[in-house]
Amino acid sequence: MSVSPAVPSTRASQPKRGWYKRNEIAITPWLFLLPAILFFAVYVVIPIGQSFWISFHEWDGLGEKTWVGTANYERLLGWGDQSIDRKFETSFWNNIRWLILYLLAIPAGLFIALFLNQSVTGIRFYKSMFFFPFVISQVVVGLVFSWFYLPNVGMFDLITGFFGIDISGGVLGNPDTATYGIIAAGLWPQTAYCMILYLTGLNAVDPEQVEAARLDGAKGSRMLWYVILPQLKPATFIAFVVTIIGALRSFDLISVMTNGGPFGSTRVLSFYMFEESLSEFGFRMGYGAAIAVVLFFIMLGFIAYFLWSMYRDEKGAR
Amino acid sequence: MFPTPIAKTSRTWQVSYQALLPVALIIWLLPLIAVANFSIKPESDFVNGNYWGLPGSFEAFNNYGRVFFDSDMPRYLLNSLLITIPTVIGAVALSCMAGFALGIYKFRSNLPIFFMFIAGNFVPFQILMVPVRDLTVSLNLYDTKTGLVLFHIAFQTGFCTLFMRNFIRALPFPLIEAARVEGIAEWRIFLFVVLPLMKPALAALSVLIFTFIWNDYFWAVVLTQGPDSQPVTAGITAFNSQFRAAYHLMSAGSIVAALPPVLMFFLMQKHFIAGLTLGAVK
């Protein structure tokens, strides 16, 4: 920048500039976008379309694809004279359980954030230690919790045993409790994430409004509901986005903690899809793709809503 | 400030708050404390049923030594590094450029392209699995680190572009106009005006992507197999079948696998949280 000439420009003395020079403002953004778009198209956008295409085929991943029309979907959803795929049914309802229970991370995160939003000595240390679980890989979280849940010797079993509750086979060995056990493990890092979002949000709450509300006699839960939460709206929105997406993507924990069992009771769509596509009984890519497409449509409602609210904000910003 | 600052409350609540903090923290981190405890126990403790009590003897050097010298763990760790670092560089580089294009220039398809990146980021990645695996196989990149890196770069570019574009948009635009008036080429504006201002965003994004990629498990099992190219998240399962039910070694291995992102977080905490909470405040 420092070498720019004192005379503003020498352009006038160059009547014929190159084509690039003349169109610089129009061309440059595309040159800058090109690599990112290329990568994104090849690995993300096109594969979405391909998955739809593959879901209408029977394919073992190696040989020729055989067109089977909607047969995969008929088998999956039980259209026509077939009954619904039982594994799919279990996975679907488990996905709903994940979705609903995972949302508990949001109020839990808010609660911890409110608890920690003080300025006492060492509070920074406490905040980062409370956030700690989020940084750890879900694989490790899963392992840790599976030891926690061990039958007879696990800490959880010892505690419930103390209260006279005995879960036969341990939390993860019992089809009635296994999914809830995994969700609880997932809630641990997710709550930490929501907490950090709310801590940042609380930092930006307008102190004058809080003081004014206090003078008007607002306090406790009424203050929280009418004054604080409205100001935390951006944080809540992001907490919802990451929690819902996290719930529907859940795979690592299930794979590590129960591998879908016992008796397939902890399968979710993402896990079932993986299992069908790359199972040891042969690759059923077409059927797997069909499951992924169903999952995609479940998620589409949420994605559309998220995009719509972000789009509204973009338009409002202009 | 909400809730009421502790200094303005009654003496009893002040004292009990100070006492409550460490108790709450210990309960919160109980699973981790248990694993750390596991990893320094001798094997005999588990045989005798002493799972959760104090270690019978201090075996940390022994246990961690076996993780490093008796297993494929060092190899998996190296693989993880060789996957994570190129991905961070690639994704940050691509998204810097894309973010610059979307944040500075006005053209008709600007917003649609931006939303394509955001939308791709929300997609359940299972829908990409079959085609991406097929593509990787046909490029002869199945079970290679390169195959994994290429995919990670592409997928992370979505989130990174969202991040970078919003950051660049918040920069003072007159700066760029001033540079244009000076007749500076557009690519020089990127390199010498915008890029130096993006240092905080670069730092935040790098730590964040490092953690995400290090902790990835799904794509590691879809696109790789075996110790030649699998990262440590996938390697830990192989490690665990090697030392089945040897909790002292499995826990030591888990801690080793989890450590790098943890270190990253504690060293770069400010940047990490800035990256994660982008958009939580308007």
C-alpha cells in the first residue's frame, strides 16, 4: 500500500486495459469462490443428488446398479402389501426420543450458565472446566459412560442398587433403558455446549435494562422470563440448531456404547443406514441410501426453518 | 448483571455459593475423574472388584507406557495429526477466499451461494456416505489419509465459509473502498488489507476445526480401515479389542486419544469460545 503513487492513478494514460482489468470487480469474486464451490459441489451437493438416485436401485457397491423403482421405500415404509421394516420403525422412534430428550440440554445449559455467571475468584477456571466435556471426542465419552454403566460393578449400578433399583443386564444391556442411557451420555457434552452459548449471551445482556427492571420490582423467575430470555434469543436459536442437528446425527455414541444392541433396541436411522450399507452380510447401498433419504426429509423441515430465519435476518440487515 | 452479583447478596449465600462451586464441578466431571483414576490403577484392582476406590498402587507409568510402546497407538496419533492439520489448512484457506468473495462483493447470486454453504452444513451427513465412499474408492483413495482429508476439507468449508463471511462483513468497508481508490488490485486487497484483519477469525476457526476433525469418528470408519490410515478415534476401538476388559489400559488409551484437542482448548481458550459462540450475541 505504501508504494501507491502520489498521483492517484495512471489509468488515463493506458487507454486499452486488459479484459481482466476492466471486469476485475465482476470476475474476482468468482475466482475466489471457485475452489470452495468446486470442493463443495463434488463432495456435498452432487452426492445428495446421487443418494436419491441410488435409493431407487439395488446395489452392492461394486457391480452394476439394478433399477428397482420405489421398491426400497416400499420395503422400508411398508407401502402396499408389505409390513413396515421393524428395524426402521425402532430406529425412527429412537430418533424421536433423541430429538425430544436432547433438547433438555438447552434448559440444563441455561441453568448452569446462570449458576456460573458470577464474578468470584477462580470463576474462569470453573467455567472452562464445566465446558471441558464438549472438547472430548464422543468416542471417548461413550467409552467412559459405558464403564460408568457396567452391570454390578459400574458406579451407576452401585448407586441405583443403593436405592434398591436393579436394572437387569445393566443400563446398556437392557433394551428398555439402553437408549436412555446413551442419550444421557450425549447430553453431557451437549449441555456444556449450550452452557457456553448462554454464558456468552449473558455477558452481552444490557445491564441498564436489568437495573431498570430491578427498580420496577422484577426479580427471580419473572426477571428471567420477561427481561433476560428475550435478550438471549440469538443464543437460544443457535442452541436449538446445534442440539437438533446433533440429535439427528447421533452415531458415534451408539456405535461405541452398544453397537445398536441389545436386540437392535438402540438403533437410530443414521446407525441403521450405516449398518445396512456396510454390514458384514453384504453391502446394501440402495437400501441404505433410501434410509438416508428418509432421514434427510425428517431433517429438511428443521433445515428449512433454520435457513428461513437466517435469511430473514440477512434481509433485515440490509 | 443477571443473576444478582454474589457480592450484593447475603453472607450465607456467598459462603454457600463458594462451597457449592467445587462440589458441583466434581459431580459434573465425575466420569472423567473416574477414568483418570482407572488409568493409574494396577490390573489387580479390577480383579478384586476395586473399580471406583483409590488405586491399590500407582501404575501410571506402566499403563501409559504400554499404550505408547505396546500398541499401535502412536501410529494412530500420527495419522490423526496428518489428517487434522492439512484439513485445517485447506478448509481455512478455501473459506477465507470464499468468505472474502461473499462478504465484500455484491452480485446477484451472492446470497444463494452463501445459503448453499449453510444448507450443506446442516445436511445429515449419512446422505453423503454412499456416494462419497464410492467416489473415494473410484479415485483410489479408499483407506488413505488423503481421501479423508479431501472430504473433510469440502464438508468443513460450509461452516467455515459461514464464519468467515460474517466476520468479513463486520469489517469496516471504507477500508476496502479506500484501497480501491488507490488502484490496488483486488487480490492484493485480499492479501494485504483483509487477511491481516482476519487473524482472530483464523485462530478461532483453526482451533475449532482441529477439534472437530480430531474427534470425527463416522467418516474415519466409512473411508478408512486398519492402522495405516485410521485416526485415533477409530483406532481406539481396535486398541480396545487388543486389550479387551483391561480397563486400566483402555482408560489410559482413551485419555491419550482425547488429550490433543483438550490441550488445544486450554491453550487457545479465548479463540475457541469466540469461534463456537459466533452469532450467540447480536
